[in-house]
Amino acid sequence: MTGHEGREPRVLLAVCGGIAAYKACEVLRALQKAGCEVRVCMTEDARRFVGETTFEALSKHPVATSLYGYAESPIPHITLAEWSDLVLVVPATANVMAKMASGIADDCVTTTLLAAACPVVVAPAMNVHMWQNPATQANLATLRARGVHIVDPATGLLACGEVGEGKLASVDQIAQAALDLLGCHNSVRHFCDTNDLAGMRIVITAGPTHEAIDPVRYIANASTGKMGYAIAAAAVARGAEVELVSGPTSLATPPGVRRVDVTSAAQMYDATVQAFSAADAAICAAAVADYTPAHPADHKLKKGREELDSIQLVRTKDILAELCRTCRTDQVVVGFAAETDDLVANATAKLMRKGADLIVANDVSRADSTFGSDTDRVTLVTADGAEPHETLPLADVATLVLDATRDLLEARR
């Protein structure tokens, strides 16, 4: 993309303190892929949701969190305001929008916004009642009248558990609104998607497995399937033909993905082995149970009549080991290792023990890398060594995994 006056467009991302703050990471990456240079300022409350280290790693610049102590300028609010071609507020809280409407400047974000002479885009996210409150609506009307561009929130399930308007708009909508104002007429998808996996067939496993104790009880784990689904969505966007073997999750099937639903480890084993026979690669992101009850009851066990003092367990079939054992010379097998200690050592041992081409290791004892998180901090482990990465949004982790898988396939061929 050609930028303003022969340079890249400059976007200042202002991150506020809401549960949707992690989505700002994805917006940043989408803008970078579209050819923008992005810098970040944050409120103190935003730092409670996503640390500035994440944004520094993604933007390659210091993050302004205060009017004091900013490494690149003694007056960050003026420097950043003058540097920017556009300021994008994601997520915009009711509090920050109220300050903007009233001209209050009591921290780095609001002071920079008051000093900004460039276009401003605001993407609100909050509880439905906060959004519908007359004060919020009056502040929105004031901001619109002053020329601030609003990316209206969506309607859906909110973090508080209520359903209604207030959910942050999609990453694509927000990034596209910024690009349109910058005069960048190509779509976000044009920049984010490549076709480098065209012609490849990839089988991906995702989610937990449920091992029946009786018809209503089971043994499971904390996996949500988010990582596997993110990889499946990214693979299809890059042209791959994807079969997703999914344990029980509440996630929607990514467009273009063929999904096979399973419940138990045995069912996942059968479906994955069958799919792998016609695939170029397997990415085993599912958290498959290592053990299953030896004698599940065919009826609900009743307390007081059928005491469940112990459960006899047997080992499940090892999907990753089986795929590695049957792997053709032109196929690649990628496994995951969820660890709580000795991350690299345990992942390396798993790589050698199973015979995999790559192990994606993540420390699930970390809040930013555990089951259900929308970010992950992974280390890619191969026979050549370990490659650690900073905490990233799942979409970026998916890119790392797929890039490595592609490189392994190309080396095989």
C-alpha cells in the first residue's frame, strides 16, 4: 500500500479498559497487514486486561501509558497526536467517551485525543444498559456532531452474561473503517489472506473429549477448542482444504471448513486417522483424554443405591503417535503440548517420543496462555531447537503454526 505523502499511513491505537481490550491486538495486526504503521497508547485500566508488553511486541514501539516517562518523547500526548494520521479507540468505554464529549483530559489517552487534529474512530464496547443509557447516547450524539466516526457495537452475548447491543464490532469492521478514512480502498481481507496453502489438505483436531462414566456423567478437561478453530479458520483463508475433527464445543464452524463432530477419544481417533490418510498435514490441537472409564454404566448411577467409590480407567489410543507412525514421507504431523512446568524440556521429550515434526508448546499455568484465553504464548519445538514467541492473539498464533507447517511441507517436497 502506498501511504500518505509516500509513506505508510500512521494509526494511533488508543486502548481503553474493557474486557474487549484483547481484540485491540487483532485490530493492530490487521492494520499492520494492510500496510499501516501502528503505535499504541493505553489507559491504566486497559493495562489490567492486556499488558503493554504485548502491544510493544506487536507494534515494535514503546507504549504510552502515562504523560510521564515515555521513552520517545517528554510530551507523548503532543508527539503522538502530531504523528498520527488517524486515532482509533478500541474498545471505547462509556467513561472515555464521556470524557471525550466533555473535553476532559486526565490521562495519556484522553489528553492525546484532545490534542489530535486528525480523524478519530471510536469502537464502543460495554454492557447493554450502559450503551442504552441516555447519557451515553447523548455523548455519542455530541461526538458524531463533532465529526468523530463511530463503529457501532454489535448485538450478542456480552461478557457480563446479558444479551443485547454493546458487543465490540468485528475486527474486520473496525480495521476497515480506519482504512476507509485513510483513503486505503482495498479490503482488510485482501491484505490478511494469502493463498499459499492452496491445494493442501489439512486435518485439524480441536476441543476436549468427553469420556462417559454413565449416560449423564463424564471425564473431561478445560479445553474450549478456540486454538484449533482459529487454525482451521486461518488455514481456509489461506486456501487450504480443511477437515476439522472437533470434540464438544460451543464454537461456530468457521466458513469453508468441513467439521466432523465427535465426543470421545475413541471417536476422535477413528475420525482423525481416517481423515489423515488423504491429508497433507495433521495439526493436533485437541486436548484428548489420556484415560477413559473401563466400564461405563448404561444407565444413570443413583446415589445411595450405586455408590461410585472408584472408577477403573484404561489408556486411550494415542492419536498423535499413531499419525506419526503411519505418516508418509510427504506428510507432516504437528502436535500440541499444554504444560505447567519445564515447557521446552517436556515438549522436546514429546517431540522425540511421538516422532512428530513440530510440537507447539504453551504454558497453561499463565493467565494469558491458558485454556479459554484469547491469547497464547507458544514455543515452537522441532528437531532443530526451540523458537519462543511473545504472547499473541490466537489468530497470530494460528499464522505461526501454519507458516511452520507450510515450511515443513515444502522441505519434504
